[in-house]
Amino acid sequence: VVALDSGGRVTLANPRAEALLRETIQVGEPLPGREGAAGELVRWVDLYFRDGLREANTELQLGVRRIRLRARRVSGEGPLGGAVLSLEDVTDELRSERILAWGEMAQQVAHEVKNPLTPMKLSVQHLERAWEDRRPDFGGILSKNVEVILREIDHLAAIARSFSRFGAPRVSGDAPLEEVDVHRVAGEVMNLYRGGKGALVFQSKVPEELPPVQAREAELREVLINLLENSRAAISEEGSVVIDAEVIHPRVEVRVRDDGKGIPRESLSRIFEPHFSTRSTGTGLGLAIVRRLVESW
């Protein structure tokens, strides 16, 4: 714990805070370590004071340790007085969560892969019996079962692409960002869906005059398709799915909206977990991939 006055000078610090920052903290002085390992944390505190926030929290990397930082103003010196900082080392907690998450991911991979293998095995066995019995209609049986096998191979390939995409996503810097026309990309994606038969209505309401954004065109297309697929799955009968966008300076906000059943409130905190899905089908990776792509821009 570290307490600061309204000017950002230390009024109290316990030994554990010094151990985490690896700096000697002097009462009456600003937080030390601006140029050291604790530099990012100190700069975050500077911004917290500059922006006049009453409370805020973040997680920062200090060397090999992951620190959870919470800041809250105290009311001793007017509306916005000093602040109390709480620093918590969550490295081991996160490591345990990662181990559990990868264990669950492995179970999910096994489950997803097992499903296509069953019809493939049955098709091969059917072909084997038909060959041994010298069936006169073997040509038709071969054609039908090869079609099943090829379809399931495509299914396996799609599963592999999804998991590899999440496990090793393109990170910022691997490819340069480019100017992307959201209106054009949204229109192209919508054309894929408008041709479908059914009771769903797909619309793009992205303004033509929207300024270009910094992203990667192929990835924006992948993001929109993932979100549209989620919307499509959320609507059981008739309904509509709309892409719209507006400038909220200095960014462009793109939204995919639908009038489907939505996500239960108790599940909202888990929607970006890589193994989590509210549906019985799919890999549960769509939104996790979307988040990584958007953050990489």
C-alpha cells in the first residue's frame, strides 16, 4: 500500500510496496523508479492524477512479475485530495489461471476433433464392407462416402485454423497497419449474407463519408464475419442484423447489432474466454480472436 497527497508525494508506504517496486520509497517525495522497472507504474499514477480520476485500476508488468494496481482518492483535501494505491502481485494467480485455461482448451480441442472423426470412421468402414461384399453399386457408395469424408476433413481444417489463429495471432508490427475503408468492407461482407435464403434481414448502415481507419483489411473482414455469425446464431426465427458506424473522436466505432436473444448477463464477463461459448456448436474462439485482432490494431 502507498498513500499519496494531492501533489502526488508519498505520505505512507509499507515495506511490501518497496519490495514490489524494488525501490526505496521516501515520505514527502514523489514515487521513485521513473526510469527503472517501475517506470510504467509511476507514469500511470501521473496520468491518474492528471486526469482527476476518483478511482481506477490496471495491471502492469514489472520485470517478471504481474502487478494489479488499484487507485482511489481520499477526501481529506477537498473534492479530489490525495490517493491510496493498492499493489497486488498476481503473477502466480495468473499462472495458475493459464494452466487451467490451457487444460480446458485441450479438452475443447479433443472434443471438437472427435466429432468429425466418427463419421469419417463410419464412412471408411462402410466402404470396406461394400468392397469385401463386391457390391454392384460400389461406385455410388464410394462417391457418397468420399463426399462425407472430404466434408469432415474440411471441418477438421477449419477447427485447426481457428485454434492456430488464436494460439498465434498476428500481433501489431508483424504487418503494417493500412488505411481501410470500413464502408466498402462492410458492404462486401454484407453481400455474402444478403444472398442467403431465410427470414433474416442483413443491412449495412455504415456512412459512405466515414473516414478511413488504421487496421488491416483482411482482419476487419474476419472480425465482421465472426460477429455476424454470432448474430445469425442468436436469432432463432425472423430478425435483423445491422452493421453501423460513427466517428467518436479520435476513433471510429463500428457496431454489429441484432435483435436476437442476447447473452445472459451472468455470462457477459466470460465472453472473451477462448474456450467459452453459450452455444453447443463451434469452437468458442470467435470473440477471443476478434478481441485479439482489434487490440492488435
